Amino acid sequence: KSPEQVTSDTVNKHRDEVLNKGRKFKYPFQHSKHRVAITSVAVVVASLLILSLITGYQLYRRQSTSQFTSQVTRIIPFPVAKVDGNFTSYESYLFELRPSLYWLEQYGTTDLKSPDGKRQIEHYKKVSLDRAMTNTIARDLASQNNIKVEESEVDAAVDRVQALGGNLDQVIAEAYNYNVKDFRRLKREAILRLKVAHALDKEAPAKAQKVLDEIKAGKTFEDAAKEYSDDLESKLLGGDLGVVEKGKAKLRDEVSVVAFSLQPGQVSDVIETENGDYYIVKVTDKPSDTNVKLSIIQIKVKDMDSY
């Protein structure tokens, strides 16, 4: 038989034959990829469903606080409460509870399996749930009032802990059972609660100014402190703190700076502090530049719990 002559038609014919044979393998493979993808998605969904059911049982029926359930709640947003239409996540509740349980386990003196130990755990569970719900309220009110926490504010809070000395990671781990990232979150939420409470409480600054006006009008500082001060330790003493030493006084920095700038007999204006509270101070004596005899009136901002 004579060899077939190669022409454009024969080349096209041969090419079509090769392509047709390839398609027999190509299309089944494409269908196979689709089935693999669908099967994979189904397996993932089924796994999450099973994980959700198991974890839900552990959380809602057994009230588990284990590390495993805590990690799962970071992935699946289980709710633990509903406040004013907003859900509080189970994760945020366990986040608040973690340092309390850690402290009881590491430093507590009561057997946690005893009736007293169980009562302590239940107490901290309630406190932690209240705090988690308060955080939910604070975030909602902050959104409504355009209140934000800057990273610089969180940095300052962390720096104050760092200034106490020691390795920051170790200090936070031993005191809170948190890492630095968790600790920053804790401080951010605390600052937000204070800022929201401060913004909403219009009575505290008005009260502080009223007290100052009465002092300027002739009311003695001691009588004003006994009547108005929220500092229970000094209230009955007419605000008297005794002699305090510069740099070692247990005062807010803003208060300390003003106190050591006054002369004996002088009364400050209203001092607004970072934590939202208001102070009026009077220097009754100044033995040296580093020691003053001090009286204070503290007007506290209403706590977020009141909202």
C-alpha cells in the first residue's frame, strides 16, 4: 500500500483525532475535580457542625471553661447573652473569666472542688458575665457617641505596667494568664468603659464645679469633703490624707502634679483625671519641696454598670 500523502486536510484530521482522544481523559478529570471540591466543602461543613454541637453541649449544658472550648469559641461565635439587642459572645465571657480562675487555681487557698470553692467559682462566673455584658454596652454606646480608644492610650497603659519592672510577658502571664496581645485587649476594653462612662456622666463635672464654688464662697474644705467626697478613706477626716511624699504618693499623676505646685492654704481648681474622676485638692502644709500635707475631695464618675 502506498504511503498516504500528507496534506492540510490529513493534518487537521489527525489533530482532531488526537484532541478527541484527549477529551475522553480531560472531561472526566474536570468532573472529578468538581466532586473533590464539593466533597471537601461538605466535609468541612460537617466537621464544623459536629464541632459546634459538641462545643455547644459543653458550653450550655456543662458550662465548660476548658482551654479547648475557649479556643473553639474564638472560631465559632457562640452567644452567651443578649443586651439591648446586641449579643455578647461566649468567648468574651471566657476571656474575662480566665484570669480569675487562674488566680484561684494558682494562689487561692480553697479547694475548688469543695462547696466553698464552687461558690467562689460561681461568683467569678457571674462577675465575668456582667463585665462581658458591660463591654457589649460600652461598645454600643461608644459607637453611638463616636468614642474611640487610640493605640497610644493602650500603649501608655501597658507602659505603666512595664515601668514596674520585670519581664512584661512573664508579669502578665503570672498575674493574668494572658499574653501581651490579650493584655492589650483587656486594657483597651477598660479604657473604653472609662471613656464612655466619662462622656455620659454630665452630673460628675457639674457636681465637682458646684463643690469648688461652695468652697470659694466660704465653705470650709473639710466640711465640703465630709459632705461630697467619694473617697471613703479620707471623707470622714475632712479629706485629710496626711503628709505625702513626691513620687511615692498613691495619687493620680494629674493630681500629684497639681498638689506639689500649690502653696500652703491654696485650693486647686477642678482636676480631671485620665480615669474620668474629678478631684479638688488643698495643701495644708508644705514641710519641703518633696513633702506636702494634703486634703482631697474626689467626685467619681458613675460606673458603666449603672448604664
